[in-house]
Amino acid sequence: MKPVIVVHGGAGSIFKDREEGARSGIIRAALKGYSILKQGGSALDAVEDAVVSMEDDPHFNAGCGSVLNEKGEVEMDAIIMDGKNLASGAVSAVKCIANPIMLARLVMEKTEHMLLTDHGANLFAKAMNIPEIPGEKLITERSWERWSKKLEADSNPQEDKKESGTVGAVAIDNEGNVACATSTGGLSNKLVGRVGDSACIGSGGYADNHVGAVSTTGHGESMMKVVLARLVLYHMEQGMTPEKAADTALNYMKTRVGGLGGVIVVSNSGDWTARFSTKQMSWATVKDDWLQYGIYTGEMHTSSVAEALGSK
Amino acid sequence: MKPVIVVHGGAGSIFKDREEGARSGIIRAALKGYSILKQGGSALDAVEDAVVSMEDDPHFNAGCGSVLNEKGEVEMDAIIMDGKNLASGAVSAVKCIANPIMLARLVMEKTEHMLLTDHGANLFAKAMNIPEIPGEKLITERSWERWSKKLEADSNPQEDKKESGTVGAVAIDNEGNVACATSTGGLSNKLVGRVGDSACIGSGGYADNHVGAVSTTGHGESMMKVVLARLVLYHMEQGMTPEKAADTALNYMKTRVGGLGGVIVVSNSGDWTARFSTKQMSWATVKDDWLQYGIYTGEMHTSSVAEALGSK
């Protein structure tokens, strides 16, 4: 099997001054994940590393750069899933951790559980020797400014909810194993303890070697209502292509519950797609040593991996 | 539409000395839910009241009577879902609340979110004037005894994990709306902050007027791996009866991930089933003023509602 990776940096409206950063970030993440796959690494390692790269990048709403909750704190959700045995690990509403996706993977590999939340996730991190960092280290100047503005009475509370930036990755490795990973700071100004789709198996992501892998982004509560990631794979089980399955599921989410979002998909035969019903979604993929990426509907740039690595 | 309610009091191995209590508890819950439906009440009200009745009953692993985590505390998960618009509310790892299912409903109705966790769920409860109760009030003498025993080196740590008792309900009302509710204390001796299927939409429950409603019980992590409740409804969408869909999904969970459990289902035409791959599951249903209930495979008692109310 030829390895494939697809990443996204969130669906929604990307601010003009953030486009370039988002573009570089998704390309970097896709190339990182692909280099693992090319060296014979697992889909699981590839999606984890790609997501870590975006968690560390302040352009995305995950890890450093996460949006703030109603109290001005960062609380993050993340999930990872192994398509081989349906094993999965997740954390929800976790604070003061640089890379929630790494903690999610430890939940999968080191516990009998699948989801650890809040304080319990931090206790587990401590037991695993994952260092806590000061919460402020995850807060960028921009996140803080935008959050502060929201407190003004004349701001529009709906506008900021559109801030996108959840990150995710799906991959298939040369053994035909698929995996997905999703990580987010969630909704701006959310209630303390709000958990979105990204910690919820089937909604924020799903991976099954019998079908493929999906990572989602967009309005979390809508994606939960339709269990979006699993829905895409059901459609593929019924014979749809990844693209048709993604569009059908996104269209259903729009008509049934009025929600917008985006998905990245890889099938167990290596077909992939990146589709969205929002105005934009930053995405990138590498297959056959060719990098492709875009942000707007219909936008797709292509370059060789060698060229992309050279220009980095 | 003739109203129907089905409840369960958990799948697993029910201790002999607990059978009678479980039987009375599920019958009481089913009759409570049915009386609401008969008076023209909503499926949502019926499943909530049925689950509250079992949360208040120390025979079940939900509310008072919940099993204890590794620290000897009660941490509870609950979800409720409205099949009309796919709205849902849930709480995870919540402490010191008598009826988590009532809090889950408030999350659905009073916030823009679907899942609040841990400390955040308690902050929300406070804002809603839901009183906190001392954690000890949820701990029965039996829960405490069993938890204490587990600390002895010579106990069998696997045995207690089989303690069942998650509770749930599904219903259809006379307007044809379906709903589900699930509530649990989770796994005995779980890590602090472990969240199971019961807080996770699609795994612990799902309700959709276009198909039906499902509540699940059993090994939480296995049910999450296969997104069990949603899986049952997919099979029904493909034309299977509730019974066939339940058996197909439970069998898949057993063969794919080695997990056992049980489900209760009501279809949008009022057909119902209660199926399980564990040794036992306590369940009860009322339809057409007839009560049916059982615990063991193949066991089904029938009596009129009037008779059952008389003997209460």
C-alpha cells in the first residue's frame, strides 16, 4: 500500500492575515506525517506527529493558540484512533498540557479506558511524567486580545464563535493500517467544562481498517448531533466514494441540524478527500510524493515533495 | 401513535441477592415513564423520569448506588437525547449531584453546548440552582464494602469490573417522538476522570425520530469502539427489525472488539426490543397497558399495568 496523509487546520472563516500562516502550517504538518510514513512508520505515528506540529503552531486553535473559555482559560479536547483494532484514546477539557494528542495516545496505550477528563486527565499526565506547563504558555497575544474584546458589551458574540482552527489528520501506512487524530481548543468563550466533538469517538474522528479514517472540524455540537465521522464511513460502507460520502454527510448535517463543517477522509484503498460546507478549510495531503493543499473551495495547489521541502 | 417505554437496569452479572431489588426497580421505572406517556407527556419527560427513578434506587449503578472510582469517590456520566431535532445534553465525571440525568437535560435546554464535564458541570449545576449533596450520600454501604475489599491484595480485580447497573430508558410518545436517556456510575475502581460511553453521543444512546431510539449498557470502552447505539440504528435504517439490528450490533461488538453488553430499542413505529450478550440484563417495557420484564435470556413475565400497580 502506498502511504497517504491528509491534514486539516480547521473549517470556518479564516482571517485574511492568517491565511499564509495556516497554509505554511498545514504543509509542514503534512510533510512531517508523510516523512514518517515514507520511512515505514505507522499511520498512528504519522497522524500524531502531524497534529503535534499543528498544536505547537500558534496559527491553529489547538495546543498553543487555543481559543479561551468564558474565564479566559485554555481547555482542550483531543482524540486518536487506531483503525486496526478500533482502539482509541481521548482527553477532554484538559489544561496546561502542551500536546493533548500525545496524552490521548497514552490514554489509549497505557490505560484500560478511552477518555479521561479535566482534573483526571492531568493526574494521569503526571503519572506518565508529562510535564504541566503554565496555562499562559498556551495563550497567544492574539487569543487574549480577541477574548478581551469579547467582554465588551458592543461586540458581536456570534462572530468569534466562527473562529476556526481545530486540527486533524488521517493516514494510511504501507501496511494498510489507517488512523485519525483530532485536537482543539474548542469554542471561543465556551462554558467551563464544555466538551465538543473532538473528544467524542465517532463525532471528532473515527478509524477502521475495514473502511477508512475520518477527522472532522466545524461546529462541534452539530457534528455530535449527527456523529459525523462515523456517518461518513457508513456511507462509504454502503459503496460511496470518500468524496460523495463526505458531501452527503455534510449536506445532511446542514439540512437536519443547520450545522457547517469539514472533513478529511482516507479510504482503506488509499483514496482521499478534503470537503467542507464552510467558507474555508485549510487542508493538505501527500500521496505518491506529491503535495496538494488549499483553503478555499476549488483551490488546489500541487508541488512535488522535494520542491516543498526545498522551499521550507 | 400508541406510547411505549422500555427501561434497563444494566447488563452484566446480577448478584442473586440483588435480583429481586433490580426487578422491582425496573418495573417501578417503566410504570413511572408509562404513566407520563399515557397522560400525553413527552418521550423526553418519560425517559427522564424513568431514569431518575433508577438513579434514586440504590440497587443500580447510577446516582445513589454508583460504584466508586480508584479514590473511593462517585463520578457519574449521563446523557439524554431528543429524537425530534437530535438535540442532546450530557454530563461526564460529575460529582455530588443526586440526578445527573436532570442536569444533562438542563445542559440540552439551557446551554448552547451538549456535554459539560467534571468541575464545569458542577459550576453549571450551581448556576441552575441544582443543589450539591455530600458525595457520601451517593455511596451505599454495599458500594463502600465492595470497594474496600478490592483494596485487598488477594481480591480478583476483574470480578468487580463486571458489576452491572448502568440504567437507561427509551420511549415513543403519542406524537411519535422518540427519546433516550442513560445514566451510570461507570466502572468500579476506574481512574479519576474516566468517562465511559454513557456521556458519549452515539455510544451510550442515540435518538432520531426518523428511525428510533437506543440506550446501551455493558462494557463502556467496547461500546465506544463500535459507537454501539448509532450502529443499531444504522442497521434499522438498512431495513433490519430492532431485534435483528440489536443482535447484529452486539454480535459485531463481541467478534470485533471482544466486548459484551446490552441494548434497549424502540423504533419510530413503536416496535421494541431488549437484547444482550451478557449473562443477564434487567429490563422492563410497557405497551398497550401491558407490562413485560425479565433478567435472564429468554425470561419474560407479563402482567397488566393495573395488576402491576396493584401489587406495588
